[in-house]
Amino acid sequence: MTTTAEPRPLLEIEDLVVDFTTDDGVVRAVDGAGYTVAPGETLGVVGESGSGKSVTAMSALGLIKPPGRITSGRIVFDGIDLRAIPPRELRRLRGGRIAMIFQDPMTALNPVLSIGAQLTEALRLHRQGMSRAAARERAAELLTLVGVPGAERRLRQYPHEFSGGMRQRAMIAMAIANDPDLLIADEPTTALDVTVQAQVLDLLRLTRRETGAATVLITHDLGVVAELADRVVVMYAGRVVEHGTVADIFGAPRHPYTRGLLASLPRLDDEADELTPIPGAPPVPGETVAGCAFAPRCALARDRCRTERPELAQAGPGRASACHFHHELAEGERDE
């Protein structure tokens, strides 16, 4: 009897450690984190600000510069060790097979170059021999695809002449210009009003259908993850504390932090007058924590949590939790 082998992950990040040197000493922004992304999959990466979500993704792109540095870990894209290849080869992958939608398009776009110049540069850099005319025609097609009206005229405009939503659309057009295999979207709806957020989410769905690209969706917005992702990685204090499918994470979380995040969301079917916040605050960057970093905020915490750091362990088929007592959460669900 023959068995079908599991497809190789498109992106593998394993035991990643990233440090930043500050005036107060070394701050560990990512502390042994890792995850995988399969071809065509959308992975949601969630957590509070400072949890290491963006730094992990930036590490994969080789964008961590001094005073930051990758201390250890493994980053493999389609079998290529990204930490071992020459910078020139990494630059060819970045913007070509791997693309990123940055959190703030106003700072990511060059203010002194027109939108057309930036789009055509992205195209010609990765498509040797492409003429200026062909690149400009393709740039107009891309702007039209992402819903920017009057594309030919818009190509001549500069970033400051675009609204926030239009700048984000231009960023998405630039990201998908070379049909990437992997798209990293870092807080793509931040600072946009609700209507524009919905439009950008629709655009990300369209992008996935058009390109078939795997997507890493970095966000603090669990609602966005519920709409777009297949699997979810939850990060806290630089570590992955839980991962699983969207149905598992939202329906039966196995880590107290994930439960706290979900409990703090407003719900249409809940008549409560107030939200339920997670008490306390995340550890101060650079602070050394002996046990579980979430223990000071956790209702389940006990002596073991304060002295022994929990490792990520299987908590069911295809899911894992970094909680010593994740089985108690499962038992509690059965009793409800």
C-alpha cells in the first residue's frame, strides 16, 4: 500500500531568536519562535503589540539590521536556507517570489517617486528584458486589478496624492506584481476606516485567488483572521504559545492567553455591557522571566508556571499549546 507524502512546507521558521541591542542592554524580541506555511495556505499570526509577530516575518525577508540581529534559528523557503544564501540572491527572492505588504504604506512608499515609477521598478527589477512601455502597461493593469480608478492618470501621481486606502492598494499591487509564491501582509488594515478595511480584505481574497500565493497575515485583529486564515499562530512575549486551525483556535482554545484574547472581543450575541480585558500587561522588553511569561496575568497559574517555562506541546490533532495545564482547558470544555 502506498501513502501520499505530506507536501513540503513553502516556508519553515524554526527556533528563531532575534536580539536588539539597546542603551539598557540586549532585548530579546523573538525567543525561539517558529511556524510553517504550506503552499496556497493563509496563516494568521496574532498577538499583542510587541509579541514578535512582525520581527519574525522581517527576519524571513532578511530585513533585520543593526542594532537587531538573528542570534540563531532556521529559515527555509522552498528548500532554500535563507540565512545561508548570499545577499544578492536573497534580494532576488525578495520582491519576486516573496513579497510583503508593509504596515504603513506612507513610509513604505518612496515619497519622491511617482506610483508608476515605483511599480515599474518592481517589475523591471525582477523581469529582465521587460521594456519600460510593457512595465508601464502592466503597472496600469495592476492598479486597475486592485481597484484604483483612472490607473493611467494615477501612475503619474505621488504617494501623498493618494488616500490611505489607495496607498494600501498601491502597496498590494506592488506586492503581487511578480506573482509571488509567498505574500506577507503586516497589519494590512491598520489605521484604515471600517469601510476601507473591508475593501482591503476583499482585495486580499482576490489576490489569493489570482496568484495562489501562500499568505502570512500578521494582525492583532482576530476578526480579520477568522475571515481570511486557514490556520492561526498565537504569539506572546516573543514565543508561539498556541497554533491550530481557525476552527480549533476560535472554537476550543488550549492556551489561557488565546482564551483571554477571544474573551476581550465584542460579540453581537453577548448582552454584556462591558468587555472582559486581560488583566495586567505583557513583560517589559528585556525583562528575564523564569517561568511562563503569561503567568502574572493567568487565572490558571500556579507554582510550576512561575518556575518552569512550558514548551510547545501537542494539544490535539494538528494543534499545540505552550501551557502546562492545557488539558484542563479541554476538560473544562467537555464539562460545559
